Amino acid sequence: EDFQKRLWEKKRFVLSTDYVITLDKIKEYAGEEFLSNLIDTILKNEKQLKEWEELDFGKMEKEEDLFLRKDLIDAEYKKLPLDTKYFSEDFKEQLLENLTKNHNLDDILDGLLIKSENWQALNTILIKYKEQVQTIYIDPPFNKEQDADFLYNVKYKDSTWASLLENRISLSKRILDEKGSIFVRCDYNGNWIIRPLMNEIYGEDNFRNELIINRTLGYSRRAINNYEIGTESLIWYTKNSSLIVFNRLWKDREITWLPMRVKYNKGGPSGNPIIIEGKEFYPPEGYSWFVGNEIANEMYKRGRLRVLNDKLWALIDKANMTSNWTDILGYEKPWEFQTRNSEILLKRVLESTSNESNLVMDFFLGSGTTTAVAQKLGRKWIGIEMGDHFWTVVMP
């Protein structure tokens, strides 16, 4: 009896599951004939039509005046998102049955949104998604120890905040791929807690960087007898420092021509020459060219390398990305959601540590920016959020 009680307490309950599938996906996976047979049912569903109108897909009039049924299948309306929560269970079962006749449902779906307390949600998905997530990004509530005008709680004691993060980040590590990365956003109140916490969970050797980002751009509260706080941090760790996925990013810079770069050979012999149109160009004694002959000739063909005064000159229009990311917005403007992370920030994070079709997760989803950017970049995604803004901000 005691064993059964403990088993019951550990159970996770999924109250409901629904699917949002665009009409072109239904056509692609279930077939045009199946979609055509659904049109009448869809057009009679006032809740679905109202949602399309609220999402700015156009004014949806009465069924007979709406639009030609063929348009629902063809180009103009093919991206309309059908939400199964507005339809019967029989409709949902019929839809899923036809979608999965010849395809796996996980392959069809782009991502998973979970409205739940995140510790419960992470436990629930652990078995299915163990070691499958490539990049985790979280922007947890900051421990301000004071009330604030946010849609979530930020009034934490340091110890409570540290405990809240410790048990969730520990769980998420089991979901992270061996080549995966995790980013934690924090401010000056939290970075001194995050670093030792992450060292304990992920290991000090797996610390990669502390990226400096804008708290705001062009606006901050006026401080009294102090400097205004203008920056926050992204603390970046990997699960295994020897197996990391890292795609180096570059920033645009003012276009200029500079002498071809060389690298010192530490007392070794001089490097091989670059040969352009039969002419040999040797590096300085004891040095090598920064690129080999094959790459140099490709640069020459593309107009990125030229010969001037018997010297090689390279076109420079990119700069190496450093840990200083204050050149971009830290939060999105206008503020529909007060702490909405900027899309360009998330784009850098995901492009640098994941590739297309990789799985991305954010279990403090907030406004949903992480999953939205992951979708645009062709990544799969998991987002977890418990607030009521799940329906009013994240879902739209």
C-alpha cells in the first residue's frame, strides 16, 4: 500500500494534448483529398475562424462569403494554422490517423509547447528526450528580492533562487546531448550564484564563456549616485568540452584592404608560397601565410584577394565575433512583453551552437522568443511555460 502511494505521488498527469498544424502540412502528409473533405467542418467552426481573424490572417466573414474552398488548399491560405482544441476528439483522432498513415508524428511536428511548472514538465519528458537536445537557452526570473511589474514572480531569496535553478538545470543536463550547450541569462544579482552552480552541475572545465549583452539599448533607468546598469550576461557551458558543436560567427565591418595575414612558425621553417597566375609570393622568413594556396586562389577568383605593388592584399569585410555582444538589442522593442529577449540575440546563440533539424529547448520560455527563432532557423524545439501568458503571448 505504501509503495502504491509513493508510485501515485510520482505520476505525471497530462491534462490535455492538442496540435496546431498548418493546412499545407495536412495537405502534404494526409493528402489533398483528405483536406478537401475537412473544409466544410473547418468553415463551420466559429472559434477557429475567429482565431484566424485575431491572428491577422484576414477578416473572416460568414461561411458562404468567406472565400472559395479551393483557396484553403492553395497558396493564399495554405499557412492557416488549424488548432485541434476547437474541434471534437473524433476530428482530432481522424486527423492524426491520416497524418501518420505513412509518416511518424515526431517527424511531422516542428516542436512541443508544454504549459506546466517546469520541474514537473522536465521530469515528464525526460525518458523520451534523454540526451536529444542540442542547445538549451533559459532566461530565468532574476532574484531581485522585490516586487516588479512582470508577468511572473521575481521576488526570491538568494537561497530559494539557487535551489529553484539547481534542481531544474540538473534535470535538463540529462536531456542535453553530449555535444550540447546551455546558456543561462542573468544580471549582476545572479551571476555570482550561477557560475558556482553551473560549475557544480556541468563541471568547471566545461565553462565556455561569459557573453556580455545589453540590458537595454538607448534607454535605462536613471541611477542616483551610481552608474546606470547597462549590461547583463549569458553564462555558456557545454556538456562535454571535447565534443562541442560550435559554428564560429562573424560580424560585418567596414570594408577595407589589408596586407595578407601571416602566422609565426615558432622557430620552424618558412611556409609555402601562394601562386597567383604563375607568380610566387613567399611569406616573410619564419612565417606562413594564414591561408593555403588553394583557398588564396579561390579568394582571388572571387575578388577578395589582389596583387598590388608585388604584394598580396586581402579584402576584409568581416570581424571575428567576440564575447562582447552589446552591438545588438538585449531585449526586443517595442515591449509587448516586458522582458522579451531579442530575436537577433537568440539567432546568434542558436546558429553558433546548433545546426538545422537539431532540437532546442527553453524551459523558462517567457514570451516564446526561443521557440519562434528556432522555428525560423529550421530547428526543432521544446518550450515550457506555466504562466497564463502561455495562451495570450506564447501561442500567438
